[in-house]
Amino acid sequence: MNIIEKEADTFFRFELYNGVDSLSGIKSIITSKLYDFNCDRDKLDFLRIIYEKTIEAKKKHPQNCTCSFDKSRNTGLFAIEQEIDSINSYYTYIAKSEDSFTIIQESKLRTMLNEMAENLKKLGCGQEIIFDEIDELKSHFNLGKHNWFQLVKGKLFDIGLAYGVEKLILEGMYTDLAKEVENVIPTFLN
């Protein structure tokens, strides 16, 4: 169990629903606890854990019970969801450094994506949406190598299904991109 998990467990068991069932009270307790974490990723992990623990507790509580347990847990779930939405509105995932693209890799990949779009035009696959899909890939390098290549796979697969571009062409495109980046296994649809 890591620090975030331990903190979430202790917070859930002893603080979150300890005599408080109003929205403002629960929200205040959650907000105060989130000040303990500097990183938004840690805050989101913490919130996810207490959300899951609340769902689990609701499932274990008798459904025909007339106490205020379900009401306070529903209010808690609402408050947790609001905090998650608030953080997600400005939070941008940044890949760990070993998974991050270098500037040179990004530049090469941008050039290759441009060349691929030109090649697709030459092959008669001139739908604007295909070019928009390929162009959109250029704005997601912050996902890191692994996640970016998963996104590429998905987009190429969708292009193949929606526009009838042959799998061999798309697989070649993917492999060419993967060759430019170390630590990426160049497999397409395995």
C-alpha cells in the first residue's frame, strides 16, 4: 500500500463520514484533506480511492435500512465527483520522463505524419477527416510514447475501418513511426 492509499484508507475510516452528512460539511472535509497533496495526480488518485471505498461501503450496507447512511454516502459521492471534475478541468497528464518524447523525436514524427497524409492523398484517400485525424496526433505528444502509440493504433484502425484503407498500408505507417522512437515495440494489431 502506497502513501496515497494509506492516507485515503485512514481518511475514509476516521474522517470523511464522521458525523457529517451535509454537502458543505463533506466538501469542506475533502477540500481540507486535498491540501495535503501538491500533485494533482495524487489528488485524483486519493479521490478515486475514497470514491471506490464509498461505493463498496454502500453495497455492504443493508438496502432496507432507514438510517442516514445512504444519504450521507450519496452526498459524499456527489462531492467527490465534483472535486474530480474540478481537477480534471485544468489537469493535463504529463508522462514520466523515460516515456516522454524528445524534441527531436517529436519533430521527426510531425514530419512523418505530414508525409503520411501526403501519401494517403496520393493513394486516393483524400477525405478531410483522415487528415484531421492524423493532424490531431501532433497535439498529443504529452501522453508519452506508450500512450501516444496506443492512440495512433486506434486512429489508424478507425481510419482502416471507416475509409477502407488497407491494413498493410496502415501497418506500414505505424511501423515507420515506431522505428523513429526507441523503446516502442513496432506491432500494429497484435
